[in-house]
Amino acid sequence: MANSTRPFLSLRGIRKTFAAAGGTTIALNGVDLEIERGSFVSVIGSSGCGKSTLLQIMAGLIEPTTGNVTIEGCKVDGPPRNVIYVFQQYTRSLFPWKTVERNVAFGLENREQLSKEAIAARTQEYISLVKLTGFERHYPWQLSGGMQQRVAIARALACRPDVLLMDEPFSAVDALTRVGLQELVRSLWRELGLTVVFVTHDVDEGVYLSTRVVALGRPPATVAVDLPIELPHPRDQIATRALPEYLDYRGRLLAQLFAEEGLAARGAA
Ligand SMILES: Nc1ncnc2c1ncn2[C@@H]1O[C@H](COP(=O)(O)OP(=O)(O)OP(=O)(O)O)[C@@H](O)[C@H]1O
Ligand SMILES: [Mg+2]
């Protein structure tokens, strides 16, 4: 899927320390990653290992202590226009006093020089893409959790980013809604040619969705495992998850996480 040999999104020697009252925390201790255009990379790792920190550094929301991030060779030193970050907590990222339509239009009104008509047309296009046509005048609190997260995805994609960064975007929804959102994000990734970096706690989700899974090690984190996922596309929630290769990827990543946590593969009990 890569259309160039030059790395698209590149992280070199990323180190991040946080100074807090109790002392200094080393969150990331030298992370190197080259991400190809059009890939779907999941980042997994134990709680507190630095996944969100890494994603926020890619988004230009926080600065690394040392090291740098480049997109197509340009240094990231603030939020790049072609990169959008989707937060885990849709309840906090959507404006409760704005309708679905106003929430989706918000990003366009603030980022793009578009006429009112063009904003309205693009808003409608992305509401339809996430299958929320008919809910334009609803407020977030009148929608289910999965629908709210779809609004957040529509708002992000309406800006037509090249890179979509998602931090555990489905962790607050039930299992069936999660499957629906996984399919939505996969189909949008394929249709729109996005580059996605997706943080998840869930190894199965990471393997199913991705073309590559990166596991961060225990803090202070570096890349512990970097696994290309060579499963065929299109994928299927039942058939793909039954493939021996899928089970092999899953087993390798779980073994890594269990080892990090000091757990035996058959469980600690
Ligand atoms: N703003 C901050 N100030 C101080 N320490 C921070 C800050 N942000 C993160 N940290 C610390 O950096 C480390 C990594 O945090 P981070 O949120 O990136 O982990 P994570 O892998 O996303 O965890 P989780 O899976 O629980 O979301 C943690 O020790 C955390 O306490
Ligand atoms: Mg996190």
C-alpha cells in the first residue's frame, strides 16, 4: 500500500520525561518507528507504558524531550493540518450543546476556508459516511455511546486528514457496538486511503484491524515487538479470527504482554 520508499511518518529517538511533584517519570525511552503511508498500525502495551504519550507526540500536542517526529520529511512542531486525533472519551470531545450537524461542522469552520454551502455539503457527506443520516438535529446526549463515537469520527474525517490517530476509541462501548465501529474504521481506512495509528489495550482488536502491531515494553518504554500482520483483506470478524495465522499473531503478542506483566501464559491463578 506504500506509494513511496521514503517513510511517511517517522519517529526518531523519542524520549519523554515528565516532571511531577514526586520526581521525574520517564514515559518513553527512545522510541524509533517508521510508518508507511496507508498503513494501519496498532500500538499495544500495558497501562501506563506511554501509548497515549506517544500518540500525542505524533499529533504535535506535546513535545518530546528529545528526538523528533517528521511527516513526509517535515518536522512536527505543533498539530499538523493533515493529522487528526480522536480521543477515547467522546463524551468529553463532543460539545453537548451542539447538534450532530454542528459538532461535525465545527472542525471545518475552524480549520478550513470553505463557504457555508461547502461546509454544509461536506458535513452531510461525513454524517452519511458514518451512517447517521436522520440524526443531524440530535444532541450528543440523545445518542448511544457508539453513535456519539461515530459523530467524533465524522468530525475528524470531515477535515480530510491523511493521518488518523485514535487513542482507545472504542473502549467505552459494548462488545457488539465495538465490532460495528471496527468495521466502520476499517472500511473508511480502505476507502479513504488513510494512515491510521490506533492505540488499544485489546490484542485481538489490534491484530484484526491492522497491517502492523507495535507493542511497547514496560516503562520506561521502547518498542518491544514490531509485528507486520499479513492477513488477507477484506477481513471478516468470524473467518479472519479463526485463521491459524491470526491465532499465531495473537498468541505471540499476548505472550509478550504476559511476560511484561510477569504473568504465566496459562494465567496467574
Ligand atoms: N502530563 C503528565 N504529567 C506527568 N506524568 C504524565 C503525564 N502524562 C503521562 N504521564 C506519565 O507517563 C506515563 C505514561 O502515560 P500514558 O498516559 O502515556 O500511558 P498509557 O500507556 O496511555 O496508559 P493507559 O493504557 O492506562 O492509557 C505514566 O507513568 C503517566 O503517569
Ligand atoms: Mg492511554
